[in-house]
Amino acid sequence: MKKKLLAVMAAAGLTALMLSGCDSSGKATLKVYNAGEYMDTSLLTQFEKEFDCNVVYETFDSNESMYTKILSGESYDVLIPSDYMIERLIKEDYLQEIDWDKIPNSVNLNQDVMGQDFDPENEYSVPYFYGTVGILYDTTVVDEADLADGWELLRNTKYAGDIYMYDSERDSFMIALKALGYSMNTDNTDEIDEAYQWLIEQRDLMDPIYAGDDVIDNMVSGNKSIAIVYSGDAAYIMSENEDMGFYQPAEGTNEWFDCMVIMKDSEQVDLAHEFINFMLDVDNATANTAEVGYTSPVTEAYETMLEEDYAGISSYAPDMTNPLNECFRYQTSEIKQYFADLWTKVKAY
């Protein structure tokens, strides 16, 4: 997930935070499932007090691990997954429709973020954060002229051994597919095979480190000159290290959207709507985006960050205008497995 990839607390990537301050006896309990390090958790305590309830807050390290937990029979009231996973959950009938009449703070939402292909009418999803994937680079090391190479910068041997790739099958194949001029949602195996060869050649030429959570602290420290990161992570890193710049190649990139959804078997439907509405309050959304670093869909919170915490940091306002940008879409199990098998080979060295 597109998300501030700070360390996820549990070894398996799953951690539960049982928020205190409420006596559970006789009080409603809301179960929320979100990505790790992706919320100002003081807001949860505030929500408990305001609505006289308990919140059980759990985190996951990927959309796939979240999905596995759901398949096991675990139920939550509010999930915060990504675009393609939302599409899958809709197709597989795990979600219920949003009652927008119960979310008056929806007037605060940037309408440009609404109506994405994975849920065109926003029947099931309410925007939480959004952004892109791009190249974070050390401006004191990387020649600005080399940025004209786009994604091929990642195969420029001038920077061999000085690159972090994101340890993500879909994001890494996205880069290779875009570099080759293909859709990142292709199911054409010839195109996928070409992208695999691109990644193999890059691996052998560049000796990249396939990184996860540790890329943030390492780039803040300037340990390498180039990294693939989500725009929100870039915003945080750039706020900590003024030498860093952020670039989105002209060949296009991944535009992603994480949203709040309500599970079909939720036992606290009204409280779930209250929670979503609470997160869209201007003050709460501002606190949340300031803490996490990702771009808020709440217009006033977004504008405040551009003037204050993330003033002058380009990645907080990622370019969503390139017609070659795409959002990840649902994959069939066969295509997903095809990608997974090739990614295992890329990593096997």
C-alpha cells in the first residue's frame, strides 16, 4: 500500500492496537483495519471519547495480507484498502454501499479525487489518501539531465549500486511496463515477459536493493542516491532531507487511491459511517495528513499542508494530469500468479 512505509510492528506485518480510555462494558466496539503507520492514532482516542465507544485498531502490511485475513473469516467494520483491492472486494461481495447522507463532511472532499474507475460512482468507497509512485533522488548526486531518461534512469550504470527499488511485485513491474510503453494493467504475457527481462537486466546491471519500510530512514540519511517511493513517503523524506527531489517520468506512473470502506457484515454500520465522517472533518483530516505525510482528499487540509508543513515539497501535490498515468485494476488469479512467479525469479539472486 501506498502509504508511509515506516516499520510495521509485528514480524508478520500485522499489529493490533487496543486503544484504552473506554470501559468496554456496554459500549459499542468499532473494528478498524488499516495499513501500518498510516494514521494519527490520537484521532482514534478522540473518536472513542466523542462517541463513547471502543475502537479496536489493527494494521496490515499489504493489501494481500489484509485480503487473506478477510478470507479467513475475520470481520471488521471499516477497512482502508487500495483501489484494485477495493475493486476485488466489490466483485466478491464483501462490501456494503456507503450511505452518503450519513457523511455530511463529504462536502469537504476534493471532487477531482472522486469517481475513479475502481468505483466510478463511489458507491462503496470514501477517499482516505491518494498519490503516485515516483523517483526520489539526491540532487547533489544525480545529474538533472539524466532525469530525461525517465524510468531508464534506473538502468543508468552511472548509479549502479546506488538504487533502492520498491520490494513490490506490482510496482516493480509497473516501472518496467511503463518504461517499455505498455499498460501496467496488461494481461498480455508477451508484454509481461518483456517487462520481466527489463527487470532482470536492471538487476544484473544495477545491483539494486529491493527495499520496504527501511527505505524511508535510509533516504532521509542519504544512504543511496535514488529510490522508488510513494509520493507521500517522498513528502516526508523531503521534509527531513532538503537535498532530495521527486520526479515522475513522462512515460506515466501508478496513480493510487486508498479509501475507507464498510464490510457487508459490519455489526456497527452507523458507527462506521460516523467514523468515516469524523475522518473527513477538516481539523481531523489536517492532523492526519500532517502526521502521515500523504496527500489528503479533504481540500482545506490539503491546502493547509501546501502552505505549512509541506510548503515547497512537490511530492505532496503529485502530478495527476499525465494521461499515461494509470490506477491498478483487478487481476485474475491466473495473471496474478504469472506475475508472482516471474517476480520470484527476479528476486532469486
